[in-house]
Amino acid sequence: MSKELAMDVAAAVRRARYGRLPERIRFEEMTEEVEAVPSGVVITSYDPEGSWKYYSCLALDVGL
């Protein structure tokens, strides 16, 4: 019987400390729709002449 009393006391302590679970959040409230590109922003296009500046290859660096 003391085991049941101890479990009830432990449950009461947990309930007093933590209260209850927070309210459930709906999926619609977790997501936000935003424009991918804000209006009025100029998009830079692909530049094939300048693409070599950003290309990295170990074989090219070594000279193979």
C-alpha cells in the first residue's frame, strides 16, 4: 500500500511542478508562406564566362 501512496505523491509532485502539457500546435500555424524572391529584386543570371572563378577541382589544382 505504501508503494501506491508513493506513486500518488510522486504523480502529485510532477503535476505541481510541470502542470500540464502545452496546447497542441496545428501544422498550419507552424508553416509560413514567403515569396521566394521579393518583388523588386533584380535576379542575376548565369554567367558562363565567369563560372570558372567558382569552380574547384582537385585534379585541376594539381595540374593533371
